[in-house]
Amino acid sequence: MGQPDRCCCSSSPKRMRRLLPTIAIPIPPPPPCAPAPPSAAAAAAGFSVQEVLSLLERAISKGDVLRLGRAAHALLVKTALTTHTLLSNRLVALYSLLPSPAAAISAFHDLPHKNPHSYNTLLAALLRAPGTIPDALHLFDAVPDGSRNIVSYNTVVSSLAHHGRQEDALRLVGRLARDRSLGPGLAIDRFTVVSVATACAGIGATRPLREMHGAVLVSGMEFTIIMANAMVNAYSKVGRVDDARRVFDQASVRNTITWTSMVSGYCQAKRLDKAVQVFDMMPDKDRIAWTALISGHEQNGEEDAALELFEQMLAEGVWPTPFALVSALGACAKIGLVTRGKELHCFVLRRSIGTDPFNIFIYNALIDMYCKCGGMLAAMALFRQMPERDYISWNSMVTGFSHNGLGKQSLAMFEEMLVAGVRPTHVTFLAVLTACSHSGLVSEGHLILESMEDHGLEPRAEHYAAYIDALGRNCQLEEATEFIKDLPSRIGPGTAGSWGALLGACRLHGNIELAEEVAEFLFRLEPGNSGRYVMLSNIYAAAGQWDDARRVRGLMKEKGLRKDQAYSWIEVQSGKHIFVAEDMSHCEADEIYGMLGKLLDHMRIAGDPTEYLLDLC
């Protein structure tokens, strides 16, 4: 990150006068005749300071700058109360509500006497938009020592953290600790603590978070519930969930935000048992807390548990948030429960989940679910119905066609995406290259790989691996080998996926000599990957070289490597049934194997199934 946009720390009045005109907007000069003293002019006009202040406050509360605001400003000029610091400060605050800070800057320059509130009000106006943050930092540097207080620091630190400039925010907090003009002792307050916690959470900075926490404890500052919530959330996001739990346990008062932050923290740390334990202790479980727990399970590979929690939430009469529904659909997509996904789709149609009839997040989740479950017709129908689409919508369709073996449709959707002016991502190109590989479109894949740089994207290891897979499937093993040998200069150690794709091609075409060479390289590159040994063993077995196959299996045993157990599953009445080889644990195993025997009998009538079964194995 570059240096913060600020000048040096000089705050002399001369420098301030030189800096402020750079952001000032010219205004008409004052009338030539000097106004009467404020009190006399106001009294002559029949208005008191309180009445003018009331009008300004009403304009601010209603956000009515054009009607009430102009009337209040005219009244200030008419009564010569523009010299009243409180009223002029409120005028600056009023004009701060406008999208542009120009009027607020002009009102600020009209102030004859500027106090700390004057500077802080203009700082807040300049910090609302990223484009005027540099001007705000210049103003902050130019504020006289007597007018720059903790509110000034809090305003700037909070805005920098909000606009994604967390490192600049933390540097400014360090400057706060060295600013002697704020007086002796600890200058921070609860707003500083919350802003620092937010900045640390944004960039995963642990040290400044712990230092701020320690300063709070040493100072004896009252630990409010807002501070506790910010600390729990920040510690969770920087990966120190145990520290978050200590803050949680020490909080004298907790609200639903405190509880939900702790649940989310445990989910982020993959400690789902603790997340459930905290959730069960919650006195009031709202829909946000349910969403946090459901999403946590779905994101940590506990899809079945996520769906059970979703059903439990509905049974308790809690209305799901759109994000809870997205997580439930994501769980269905990951484990292929299309029937359950359709039920959720019907639930959306019946209940109109979301504040708007159209919710792009839910639509994208539905499309992703149908694509991953093979329902491309339903996915396409939803895609065409969407009133607006983002890059996720397009990526889901391109990837869905690709993974379902519809390479030409995937390419057609990719071309339509480009025509629509949507910028493709790395995920888009990986899906298209995979589609080219599975459809034998080698030349198209080469052109697409080369076109990535035209879209401002550098090909990654997985893109090269997909193209090499296309070459291998097309029996262009020599070209694939030469292509890989040129990769280390481009992607370094990421060539393992490319060599793995070439090894798979060797198995497909029975090239044992090249397979041995590739496997030896992979054994050195990935000594703990059992899949490479299994692949070479299968290549030997397919060629009838059983001694070599047993030798490779022996090497696996010596190295303590085990093949991951493969399993099959089937969905019946929204339930998933899992089977492994020779599995007898299912409650209906006798009926299943009985039916399998009947199917084998039918296959024997049609011909010898041995070769077919060996291919399946």
C-alpha cells in the first residue's frame, strides 16, 4: 500500500491558510456595509438564536437542504447571526448532507471563529466519499493543535477503515499515541477502540488489536457492549478465537450481536462443536444467528448438518434470511440433492424470500444447484428469467455446461457473455478450457488460453493443466510433454497439475514408457500424493503387468500412503444413501444385492460382463 495522502504534520496558522484554499470553493463577497451586532440584528428581525438553531436542526433532521436549509441560511444572513459559531457550525453540518462538499467548505470558510467542532464537522463531510479523503487528510494536518482532539482522530480513523484503508487507519492511531497536544494520559475512547478493531479485522492484524485491548484493560476504561462486540468479531477474523471467547466470557452484558459473533468465530475456526454449544446457550436465537450457524456448517463441508439445521429453523418458526437459503442451496449443490433443491426452489416461489421479488444471490444459488445436479434445462430457464445478471450468473452457466459434458454449449455461453460486455474471470476461462478438453476442441482451447492476456488475466497453473489435458485426450502426448517442459519459467512449482493431466492421458492411451517418466517426476514433486501411485498401478494393471502393479502398491505401503476410500451414493425421497465396495451396512443390503444379482443375470444373457466390470474398477 502506498503512503497515506497527507502532508507533513505542521499545523501553523500560516500553513493552514495556504492549504485550505486548495479545497475551497469561491463564494460571493460579503455586502460592503458591516452588519449590525448579531444580538441587535436578530432582535430587530424578531428572531432569537434558539429559534434559528431550531430551524437549522429541523432542516438537518429532515435532510431538507433545499427548502428549510436555504431558509435557515437566509435567516442567518438577515439577522447577522453568521458570526455565531454554534449556528455557523450547524450550517456546515447542514451542507455536509449534500453529495458534494463544496457548500460545506464555503460555509466553513465563512466562519470568523473556528473551534474544534468546526474542523470536525468539515472533516466528517470530506471523509464521506473516497475522492475527497486526500483533502480531509490535508485538513487534518492543518488543524491547529488546540483544535485537533480525539473526535478528529476518531472521525478520520473510522472513515479510513470503512473505505478499505485499514493500514493508513492504524498508522494514524500510532500518531494519536504520540500526539502530546491531546494532554496527558490515555487519549483513546470507546470509538477509537471500535475503529481499531474494525481495521484489524479487515486486514487480519493481530498485534495492534492486542495492543489496543491491553491499553483498554490498563486504563480501566468501561468495556461497553459495543466494544465487546467489535473485539469478539475482530479476534475471530484474525484467527484468535480463544481470545474472542475470553472477551465474550468477560462481557458483563451480551446481546444477539455478541452471541452471533462468537458463533461465527467458532465456525470460521472450523470448531463447529463449540459453535453449536454457544448457539444452544443463546437466550434468543434470531434469524441472523441461525444463518451464521447454517452457513458455517455448509462452508466447512457439513452439508447434511446444514440442511438439518435449516429444517430445524423452519420448524421453530424462524423466517430464513436470503443468505440462509443460499447456504442451504449450496449444501444441496455440493452433495447433489436435486430433489431437496427443488423443494427449496418451491419454498422460494411460495414465500417470496427476500425483500424484493428478485434476489440475485438466491437466483445464482439456484442456478449453481441445478448445474451441479445436472439440471441444465432448469438452470437455463432460470438464467433467462433473471432481470439482471452478474459475472457469477454467467460463470455458473459456463461451468455448468462444461462439467456436464456440453462443451459446445459452454463455448456458446462464453461467447454470449463476451457479447454482453461481462468481463470473464479466471474461473470462466478454466471452465471453458475444461469444456474444450472434454469435447476434443484442442485448437479452440489454445486460442482461448492465448486470449486470457487480452482480458487482463495471467494464465494460472490450472489453466495450463486443462489445456494439457485437452492435448492428452486428443493423443497429442508429445506436444503436451513439450508444452509442460516450458512451464516452470512461467508458473514454477505449479506444474504438478499439468504433469498429473499428462499421466492421466498416458493411462487413457496406454503409453507405459511415458507414464513411468511422468510418475517418477510426480513422486519427487508430490511425495505424499497417493493418487499418483494408484494411477501408475492402474496403468500397469491395464497392460497386464501385474508384478509392476504390485511393486507400486508396495511402495505406497512402505511410505505409509493409503488410497482414499471411494464411495457411491444415490438420492431417494430427498435422502442420500452412501455405499462403499462390498458394503453390507445398509439396512436394505439384502434387497440391494438381490437386485444386483438379477441385473448380473440379465447381463450374462446379453454377453460376458467381465471386461465391462474390469473397466469400471
